[in-house]
Amino acid sequence: MSSKNGAAFAANDEARPTAGDLGRYERTYRQLGDNAARYFVLWQLSTAHAMLLEQEGDRVHAEFGGLNGRQLAEGARAQARFFAFMVAEPPARSEDDLERKITTYEAMIFQDEEMERSHAAVMVETAMHVDARRLNINLRKLPIDAGTTSRH
């Protein structure tokens, strides 16, 4: 696509979706619905897999493109972030929905270097606060001692 001028771009045939675009939209549409609980489980799995892969960071996985454990762990973390977005994106309709967002956010901020790698946790936090206000739930941050890994 060479045109970037709004109306002119949209009026040209080059703005029309390709078969590949339509296929991607079809797959996305089929995944719509109340899947926050499913995405939460997938976020947990991807996060756990990242931690496990990181423990054997030097191990080369020839069957997976010769990537080592650290590289696959980064892929798992990226996928976990995607699922965190999918947990955060739909408005919470219940306290259970909100609790999943809070759990996701709290776990992410305690992961080593996650806040430097990505803004995903901040985005989840924003959705969490908006939903809490909509559900008339007051959230407040409590101070955490430096170096602690406890959330209680």
C-alpha cells in the first residue's frame, strides 16, 4: 500500500481486504465471546512455560528452529503478554472478571524485568482500574517493601 492519505486511500482498491485479511478476520471473529477465563488460563500457562524454559536457558531445542531456552522463554513471555491483553480488553462484568485482571497485573509486576520489557502490565492495570470504577469497587495500592516477592 503506497497511499497513506485517509479518504483517498480508502477510496482506492488497494484498501480493500485481501483473502488473507478476510481469513484473519474470520479467525478473530470466531474467537470472540466470553473467553476471558480461557485467556487467563493460557496466560498462566505461557507465563509458567517462560519461567521453566528460562531455567534451562542454554539448552538448544533443535526441533524448534535451534532456538535456546532463553529465546523460547522470550517467545512464551510475548505470548503471555498477548493473553494478558485478551484478559484485560473486554470490560469486566463481574468481580470474577475483575479478579482475573488484578491477578494478572499483580503477577506481571513481580516478574523480573517485565516492566522494562513491556508496557503490558500498565495496560492491564489501566483496564483493571476502569472496570473497578464501573463495578463500584474501590481499589487502592498498598506499599510493598523493597525486594519482597509477597503479595500479601
